[in-house]
Amino acid sequence: MNASISNLLSTIVATFAPVRPTRVSFPSSAVDSTEPVEIQKRSTLKIAKPLGRTVTCLTGTVWVTVDCDCRDHVLEAGQSFAPTTDKLMMVHALEQSTVRIVTSRGR
């Protein structure tokens, strides 16, 4: 096999090979700040009781899903999402990403 084809195949396999995702759980109090949270590619930030919070993607791209809600949301830098339920919310980094999670004043 040609060396360049072999290198290309190795790159493709390395890029698309299954990688065990990392799950990072934060207690609700840990995300009640305006400090940015970095999420590694293919890692998931789990937020219990997210009602009253807003997640804003600062860099990268994240996929946001809420338990028992069939709608999913993909956020790119500058976009935000505020859940309408207190079910578990998961923020999954599709690439290296930074998010900020803030609590609304009424919470």
C-alpha cells in the first residue's frame, strides 16, 4: 500500500475511532457562577435542577439536551439556551468548548 494512503487511513481511523466520552457532573451550586466552564471534546456536563439557569456557549459547539424533552439544541459561540423544566440537563461538547451557566435573579 502506498505510504500516503496508509497515512490517510491511519488519520481517518484515529479521527473517527470510538472514544469513551467523559461525563462531568457538577452539583447545582458549582455552576451558579459567571465563571466559564471548559468542556473537552466528547465530554458531557450534567446539570441537575437547571430551571432558572441559562447556558451560553462562549467558544466551540455544544449539544444541549434535557431529560424527557424530545427537542435538542445545538449552540455555537454566542448562542444561549434556558430550559423550561427542572429535569436533568446535559451539555455535550462536539468540539473543545467553553460555556457559562448563570442563574436568573429570581432563582
